[in-house]
Amino acid sequence: MKWFIFAFRNLFRNRRRTLVTLLITATGTAAILSSSGFALYTYHSLKELSANDTGHLILARPDYFQQDEDSPLALGLQDYTAIQQQLSQDNRVRVVLPRIALTGLVSNGDKSVIFAGSGIDPRELAVKVGVVKLLEGQPLSEHPNIQADAEVMLAKDLAKNLQAQIDSGLTLLATTSEGALNALDVQVRGIFSTGVPELDQRLLLVHYSTAQTLLASQRVSTLAVYLHDMNLTESMAAQVRQTYPQLGVQTWYDQAALYLKVRGLYDRIFGTLGLILVIIVFLSVFNTLSMSVTERTREIGTLAALGTYRGEILRIFMLEALIIGLLSSLLGLIGALLTSVAVQFMDWQMPAPPGRSEGYPFLIHFSTELSLLVVLIITWVCVVAAWLAARRGVNKTIVEALADV
């Protein structure tokens, strides 16, 4: 304890230099935590977005994920209702929804446009938070009236291209599972945006029963399983594979191309930034303690002459660095925490990323585990810098140290 008190007092010999070192190290710590917190927020948002878009689990025939269909629903699931009912009874499962992928032409009578569509259960719109933003009209009806025209929801640019408005009549044309051409009259119920320009130009949504009627098939392309907790994805996937060996099972992670690319990019960017900041902290502490060792060379010689071991003298400087590391890390931790709270009230928006038309909020996720890790790294860097800086002065002979001017 006496060595710790001795080291603490030594820091106040040159208050200005110690303060500058503390501020540099604290700023570096806060910058590392803030940038890492932004990356963590981005990762979390993209994970939620990807899972909401595809479902936590995607069930299909095994060959559906490996090859293209020769005709619509050629690789579709036939007896999907039994699987849907069985999985829905699991407490971990939020909802199980059928989905049909379809393509074709949509016409307003004067103009025809290629579309890429999805036949969905309307409940999917409620779980697709952040994926589909309703701009006009209403979502699809859960129980459409088969006596009236079928309902369709159009992406905003597709609706603009067709000059379609709410309640406008359109015609869908597609190839059936048997290879014939089929047409179906539909009525526009809603207009939405995905935030992705390419999708907004081509995407439309219909009830999956409408898609089955258009494609003349009772199959569905996939079953999307939404869970209450994303952390249960892998365990649930393993159980489904064991229970239904005839099915192919993919997780949201397997289809999260955007998440994987952004995470890889951010890991490199913020990893490099963190390394640079750690080097700055190291050089700052190394410079401070090098100057301190130079100024206290005669003191080192005096302590050695009085019988103090070299390891004990070295310990003093390392304890000084430990105190600097802990204090500056604590200050940086508080600064990062205050920053993460402050940005929540700023309503700052990041520019739209490549391939999207809408930006996203700038927020910082504060992680306790990450904070402890950064504190340990910064403190360790400070101690190592002190050891390197003090080693040369401590290794001098007593005569050389006492004769230093």
C-alpha cells in the first residue's frame, strides 16, 4: 500500500504533464468506446433488420436453397400447414408464416411492368419492423374476400410507374406451376417503401392465397419462423433439423449478406481506428514517464544506494502508470457514457448507406463487457509503456545515476 501512495504522490510533482497525459488517455478511451458503441448499434440494428426481413429460421425443401426453380413453386413445400401448426405450439416461436416468391408482369391496361412479388401472410407486415413502411392505404386483409378483386400492395416507385393509386385496378400476369400463362385482376390496397430503390421499383405484395391462385398451386416457397428471442436461433434450428430431416433449414444469418458485409467493413475500419488510438495512448504515457525517469535519475540512484531493489524502483513507475491508466479509463468511460446518452436526444441522422434511399439514426450502444475490456487494454498499455520507459533508467549503476546532471 505504501508503494501505491508513493506512486500517487509522485504524479503530482508535475501536475501539468500528468493532467495532459490523463486527458489524452481519457480522450482516447472515450473515442474507442464511442466508435465501438456506434459499431455495436449498427450491428444490432442490421441483425434485427435481417431477422425481421427473412425470419429467424427459413424452412424449405433442401434443394430450394441450392438451385433455381424451373417453374414457379416447383421446389415448393406441399404439406406445410401441419409443420406450421406444430411449430406454432412451441413457446419459443412467435409466429410461423408461409411465403411465396413470384415474378411476372403487372399492367394498368396501358402499360405493363415487370414485378418481383411476394405472397405473404398479412401478419408478416406486423413483424417486419423497419423493413416495410406503409405510406398510403391499408395493409393486406388477413381474410381476403374471394368474391371481390384480390388485393395488392405496391412499392412506391412501382406505383408511380403504373400511375396507380389506392383502389386502382390492375392485372397480374404470371406463369403457373404447369407452365401456362395466368392473369388475375387485383385492386391496390396500399403503397409502401422498403428504403431500397431497386426493390421500390419492382416489389409488390399479395396475400399468399392470391399468389397460389395466380400460380395455380397449393404450395408455398418457404416457411418463415419468427422467434421471441434471437439468441435462441441456433438451438431452435438444430431442433427443427432433427425433427424435420426432410426440410432444409437456414437461419437469418445465412441470408444476411448486408449484415456480413457491413460488419466486415466496420470491423476493419474501427479496428484500425482503435489501434491508432491505443498507439497514441502508449506514446503519450511512454513520453511522460520517460521524461519523469530522466528528471528523477539521481533519485533512482539515491534509492538504489539506500538498498532499494531495482524491481521495487521499477514498480513505482509502473504503479504511476497503473494509476494514470485507471483514472483516465474511468474518465473516458464516463465521457463515453455521457456521449451515448446525449446523442439519444440529438436526433442526428446518418446519410443513407449505399443501395438505400433512407438514412438511419446516429446512436451509440453502451456495452459493459466492451467497456471493461477497453479499460483493461488501456491500463495494460500504460503499464507496458511505463516498464519500457523506466527500464533504461533503473538499469543504470548507482554511480552513473548519482552523477547524472
